[in-house]
Amino acid sequence: MQPDLVTMGKIVGGGLPLAAVAGKKNIMDKLAPVGEVYQAGTLSGNPLAVAAGLAVLTELDQNSPYPGVAERTQKFAERLQNVLSKFYSVRVRQLSSLFWIEFGEGSTSFPPEISATDKKTYSEFFRKALEAGLYFAPSPFEVSFMSVTHTDEVLEESLKKLEKCLKGL
């Protein structure tokens, strides 16, 4: 299934200020100069950012890292669940290249309800991990992201550091 419209930001510019929108022809034809819907921005069409964006998209099209990152994230989330379960009541959720650590019993609502106790537990976890040199999302409401730089070796070392620092609780 393909979406009707996709918006892209940050990554598409390779570090330069750029965003993009892509979609089905019948929708894109509504945008100027073909259609009547005018779209503009401060940096629209910046030649350097557009060149970087084209290079990023070309690289992603020719050498997509996403399937490998998603698989690595799934394995890491499972292992992270195992490590954290030794110390907390926790569930690690994962979707593609992102994961979310949920302390406590969990919530079925969306957005999730997180108790004051679970917020405190997450804060304790975050500080301990940070002291060990590991940076997770600073809020229990945020997700964490994997990238191609998170190799198996990096993730293994991270799990070891995390388990070591949590043993001190």
C-alpha cells in the first residue's frame, strides 16, 4: 500500500535545512506552478540544500539501510527487554527503527497514560544510563531511534554498560 502524500524533513537534507513533500500525481499537480495551491518557505529551493537532498535520496534509493536497521532494532529491543526486566517491570515496544521503553503495567490508551511512579522510575533509569554514557530519550513519552551507526558491536557494548550500571540500584 502506498500513501497518497508523504512529508519528509531533516534527514532528506543531509544536515542542511530542507524538507520535501511527495505524492501521487493527481495530488502533486495541485501545487504551483502546475496547480493553484501555492507553497513556499524561507529556504524553498535553496540550491545547496536541494543538491544535498538529491544526493541523500539517491544514496537511500541505491543502498537503502532501512531493512537492516529495522532488524537490528528488533533484536536490540528484545535484548533490552531482557536486561531491563531483571530490574524493573517494563515493556520495550518496537516498530521499524524506533523503540519505546514503557515502565510499569503499561497503558492501552493513546496517547498512553504514564503514572507518577512510572515517570519517576523512568527518570531514575535515564539518569543511571546517562551516568554510564548511554543516552536514551529524556522523557518517558518519547521514543528512541536507531541509525546505521548503531552497529551490533555498539549495541552489545551498550547493553553491557546498562546492565552494569543498573546492578548498582
